[in-house]
Amino acid sequence: YHYAHSIYDAGTQARNVIDRLLTFSRAQDHKIDCVDACDLIENSINLMRPGLSSNISVHFSGDEHSFLQGDKTLIAQAIMNLFVNARDAIGE
């Protein structure tokens, strides 16, 4: 069940990233919502962890009531970019 949920989340996030990429080719409104920051960060960590080498560990400890106001896809994209940049800076 855990793997199926992870696959579903990865597919949803991939669809959202594709939507963001398509934004550059056409006008698109941003969907502003109340976003659970902890869930978004934890999901991003779970997506990135398999792509990290064994010498990199990721730990997250967040306040369970941390919410952001913004476009969930844009925020997730920014978090993923931070992960990729950090991984590249470490020199995987």
C-alpha cells in the first residue's frame, strides 16, 4: 500500500510539474491555496531519497501546523529545486 501511495503521489507531482512547464507556453492562472508545508516537504523528501547516493542523508523535523499560502505546484517545484541543487553541490 505504501508503494502504491508513493507512486500515486509521484504521478500527481509529475503532472503538476508538466502543468508548470506548459505555463511558459501559454497563460495560466496560479491556484492559490493553503498548503501544508510539512506534507509537501516530506513528500518531496520521499520522492528524492531513492535518487540520492548512500553518503547523503536527509532529515526533516517540522512543526505539524506549518501552512503556506500559495500555489502548491510552484512551492513543490521550489523545494525539489533546492534538493537537486544541494545534491549537486555535495557532488554526488
